[in-house]
Amino acid sequence: AWLPPEAFRALGSRRVLVHGDGMLVDTVLDEVARACARYGGRMWHSPSWDVDVDLVLALRGTDELPSATVQAARAAGEAALAQAGDNAVLGAEGFVLARAGDVTAVLADAPAGLLYGLFHLVRLGAAAFDTTRPAEQHRPALRRRMLNHWDNVAVHPVMGQVERGYAGGSIFWRNGRPRGDLARIREYARLLAACGINAISVNNVNVGRTEARLLTDRLGDVAEIADVLRPYGIRVHLSVTFAAPVVLGGLPNADPVDEAVRAWWAVTTRQVYERIPDFGGYVVKADSEGQPGPFTYGRDHADGANLLADALAPHGGVVHWRAFVYNHHQDWRDRSTDRARAAYDHFVPLDGRFRDNVVLQVKFGPVDFQVREPVSPVLAAMPATRLAVEVQVTQEYTGQQRHVCHLGPWWSEVLRFAPWGPGGRTVADVAAGEAGEGGGLVAVANVGDDLFWTGHPLAQANLYTVGRLAWDPQLDPRAVLDEWIALTFPQSAMADPELVGRTLHEIMDDSWRTYERYTAPLGVGFMVHPGDHYGPDVDGYEYTRWGTYHFADRDGVGVDRSRASGTGFAGQYPPYWAQVYESPERCPDELLLFFHHVPYGHVLHDGSTVIQHIYDTHFAGVEEVAVMRGRWRTLKGLIDPAVYERVEQRLDEQARSATEWRDQTNTYFFRKSGVPDAHGRRIY
Ligand code: GCU
């Protein structure tokens, strides 16, 4: 992945001084020592004498200064901070990088900052030692940068070891037991720290019987993982079932106002902290898709979330309470219920009632991780609640790691979206919170026990990117992809690094839009095969209970979510977007069918009609995949043959699947509308 030994060459061939103490400083020492052993450099740890070095990594603390070298480095760092007019607080994870004469200095207030500084140096490579390099400061924009693993401990009869997992088995669990490959988990922790992730939940949000016990008699399994992740600054969280007091505690109910229930959570949580002192907290999917929740007892989600929050508060933990709540037993005949409305309708009335240590975790869009959706209106409607934004790195709806679909540009668009109107606060601002107290970014993980971690080797870039965007949502996704390419395919190990880098960009930069082109059009969503969600099935969900319909008939297609004539969902947005989305004329093309049911002849902003757009994009998408495949073939012999072959196989499948999407979608709409393709291309 993105930390091959080569990535440490620039650092490892230099003379490095590390100053400071603590578990994460030990991690830094270990990383530097290994790099130096490999590439001929040298390392000192807090020497009290002066040494000639190229690099200093030091904690800023007020302890006695050990050497003139460290003093000089510190002075440079402090000068850089002063020059930036900063208040000179780097915080728990920030760092400054400056030059002191011939020395590169990285300073941090806390050990985690030093670790992130180290990985920044790795990213920079030789450039970190440029004599003219200006000073830079880095602090994460979002405090919690989290992965949710949807890993089951016991193999689920339908979902398998990992729900929506496309990279083999779990790296944590196998057949009901811990997998026990702690070395692999350690490698994983390094990768995550290197892209900025600092929290992981280790089991599925759908909590089965075996998984429930991770909270009590199987807690040791979790503690073992926590021990491995801790040196990389990553805290462990656990998905718990709301019914735990019943299924684990033998109580007659799990009612949040019942004293015995409250006491059970308090005691159980205390025991968790006795075993895992830095435990992060709970993740809860309640009253959603069959999971138990407070509704059973006539209570609401604030009562439910606060119950767990109160148990966690004495220990500094948080509860991530998911807002993914909707009626999954809808009658398709019922046009008044709109799944898109559900999270807002359930949660917005509760704003202000959640404890401070509740984070409401909101899927970025109102439906379900589609390739295109508007941003969830919940994110603009709960000013008194800590909100986290949830995205899906595992590619459930974006090609399942068989298709190249680089999601960086999509997440970047979401994080930069301004829900109150252009120029206003962004989704990233909401996730950061006014005073840095926001809920952060949460991503459903895409890693498994696969040799390449993510099934599709290029899907690694999605994981890397989500961490980097959580650290800094302003980063240009192309620049992040550059980082990933440079680390993963190091220059010094490539025959033609320039060609490799350019080709990967050409294949990946626009691959999300390519995927969008050959799948469901204009924001309408779904049209996937029910159950496994792979491949096209235009009417697959049309007459089901899941609330995901497109309403195509002979005249038109799309969901009327306007206030004037539809479900009223458009009215859940602040005025600027409510007006834009309300109007079929003003609504952005890419979301037209999410908000409106329009005739096939409706003219888009680009002058095309809806039906012609469907044909054009589906033909174009398949052609783009063919081009991707051709480009990949130019890399044969230039990169690791195993990576080459895996990607080549996946591109073959992507080409097959994209063709199927094109032909089924085009044929479906041709048969519905009777409108021929203006260019006379083959439709079946
Ligand atoms: C999707 C997905 C489920 C998952 C759910 C969730 O609907 O298909 O497998 O459980 O999201 O986010 O909880």
C-alpha cells in the first residue's frame, strides 16, 4: 500500500534526532530506526550532547533542553509559528515543519503531532530537506477521523464475514474468533496513521448475537486490537446493540428511563474502561433496518442516545448515534412516504436535546451512499447537536471494488458544499464544529484480508483520500491522489514514474463520473440488483418495501420531491437550496431526477433532453472504461506484475459490467419512452 519501504528512503538515509518521550514517540523512534537501518542513516534519541543532524523531530515541552541542535530546531519552529502570527498552540495532533540552518525540524506539542509530522515527512520525501522550503504548520480540521468496520465476528448467513465487504474476509475476525494476525493489524494501523485516521469501530453496526458480546465477556478480543492500534494514535470504538441490557444483562427490558437499565450501562461501560482506558465509545444503529432501539419503549432517539452518553461521560467517551433511520417496510403504492425525508423528520425536532458527548452520525446524502445525491439537509438543520458526516469507502454502490471509482472528487464536493447557499459555511465546517467540537468524518471501511488490502488495488486510494480529506477538507483531491501515487508507486522503484503517475491520474481522476455515466442517471439512484447491489436492475427495487423508486413510465422518470406537488423534501433545505431544488429549471442537472419527475423530452441545461442524456452518457461511460483499460495496458512491465494483473482482471469485469449497465438502462428507457437515439446507436 502507501508505505512501501521505499517511501522512507529520504528519511532513512539521513541523520535524525528524535527528542521527547511517550508511547507515540516510541513509535516514531521505531519507524525512524527501521528506516535508518535500511537506508544507511543514523538516529539519536534525546542526546545531551550536540550532534550533526539533518532532521530533528522534537516535542516542544518546557523540559530541560538536551542539546544545542534541539534548541536551534525549536527556535526555528517557534519563529515559524510567531511569523505566522499564530497563537502558537499546535494542539494534540498538530505540528510545525521549519528549517533551522541546514536542519529540517518538526515540532509538536504532543506525541501524536510528532507521529503525524513523521508521516508528513514521508509524504514529502526528499522535498522535506530542500534548503529553501518555507515553514508550514498543520493541524487537523476535524478532531475525529474515524473508520467504521462493518465486520462481523461470526460469519453472517447472508452478509458473510464483512457486510458490504469487497476485500475478502475481515482483518479482525474469522469464523467467530479473533483472526489473531496482529502483525497485519499493526501494518493497518501504520497505514491509517499515515493518512490521518485516529478512530476505528471494529464491528458491524448491525450487531448480531456473537458481536454483542464484544461489550462484555468478549471484551478481551477488543482490548487486544486496541493494544495494537494505540501506538499509532488510533482509539477503538465498539458498535453495540441497544438491546444489550436484555441480551447480555438478562434484564426484562432496555428502556432508557429504567433505572436498572441505566445502572447496567454504567457498570458495563466502567468495566470497558477498566480494560481499555482510552476506549473511544459506542457506535449505535437503533430503530433502523430491524435493529432494536428506544421506539420499543415509546422513547425517542435523544432518550436512547443520552442513555449511552451518560454511561460514557465519566470516562470521556462518545456515542456515535446514527441518523440512518427510515421505514424499511414501505408499501410501494404509498406515495406520501419519502425515505429521503426520514432522517430529518426523525432527528431535527430533537435538536438541542442530545448530551454533549453524543455525535449524531449523518450519511452524507439523504438516501444511501449513492453515486450522486444531494447533501443531507440534516447537516444544516441541527445547530445545537454535534454532527458527523458519514461516507462509504467500501464501494457498495460504486462498483464494489471491481470497478475503478475514485471517490475523492465526490467527497471533496460534498465537504465543500455550502448548505446555506454559496459562500456560506460548508459541510466540512459543520463536521468541524464552531469551536472544533464537531463530530468529524466517519467512513465505512473498505479493507479486508485481501493481499492488496482492498480487493482492487486502486481502491486503496479511496481509503487514503478519506483520511487526508478528514485531516484537511480543503485539499485538492487531485493533489491527494498525487500523494497516494508517489507513495504507493515510488519514483526510485519505477522504470518510468512519470508515465505511471500520469496514467494513474488519467484512469482515476474522473472515474467517479465515468461510473455515474453508465449507471443510474441524473441523481435518480439505485437501479441496482436487489440484495447484493451489484450490476443493473432498473426495476429491481421499484415494487419493494425499501423506499427507493424511480417512477419511470412511458412519459417520464424521476421522483417529485418538490413542496408544490411532491413529497416536500426540497423544503427541508435552508431557503437558498430549497428554492433551487424546488424548481425543475434551476435544479442542477445531475440532481434533476432526485427532485423532479420530468418528461423524457425535458431539456437540460446543456441543451440535451433527458432521454438523449441517458443514451449519451451510457454510451460514453462504456467508451471511457475501454479507454481506461487501454491505458492500464500501457503499464504492463512497468509496475509490480501482481498488481498489474489484479487491476487488469478487474478492468475486464468493469468493462463487462458497464456494458450490461449501458444496454439494460438504454433498452429499458427506449422501451418505456419509444424515443430513438438521435445518433442511431444500437439499443436492444
Ligand atoms: C445500507 C447497506 C446495509 C447497511 C446500511 C447501514 O443500506 O446496504 O448493508 O447495513 O446501509 O448503513 O446501516
